[in-house]
Amino acid sequence: MCKDLALLLQPFIPNSSDKILKLLNCDERNFEDLNKFNLKGEINKPYIIFNKLEDKDIEQLKNVTSKFNKFFED
């Protein structure tokens, strides 16, 4: 299931998808491999793929993106 989700995420977040597939020790990288259980041996040592967004980071992103959003307001 994790492999399938990683494959489905490829078009949207390719780097993160690749990290998940590497963690799973999975060589398959295309949609034809969906729903096939071809994992080899053990999974690799887990590590953090997504960093936690702190409140200060969210505020900073809001400030940066608000400048762009003004162009799209009515």
C-alpha cells in the first residue's frame, strides 16, 4: 500500500515519492507496478521525509504568498 501511494504521488511530489520508494527498497517506478507486491527483502532504515511546519514558518509563508494573492483578488 505504501508503495502504491508513493507511485501515485510521483506527479505531484516526485522527490518525496522517490524517498519513500527508496525507504521501501523498491525499484519499481511506474504506474504499471501499481497493486503488485514486489518488495525485496527488508526496508531501509526510516528517516524523516517531511519536516514539521512550525507556526512561525506558516506565518512566514502566509506573508510571502499574500503578496502574490493580491494579484488574483477581485
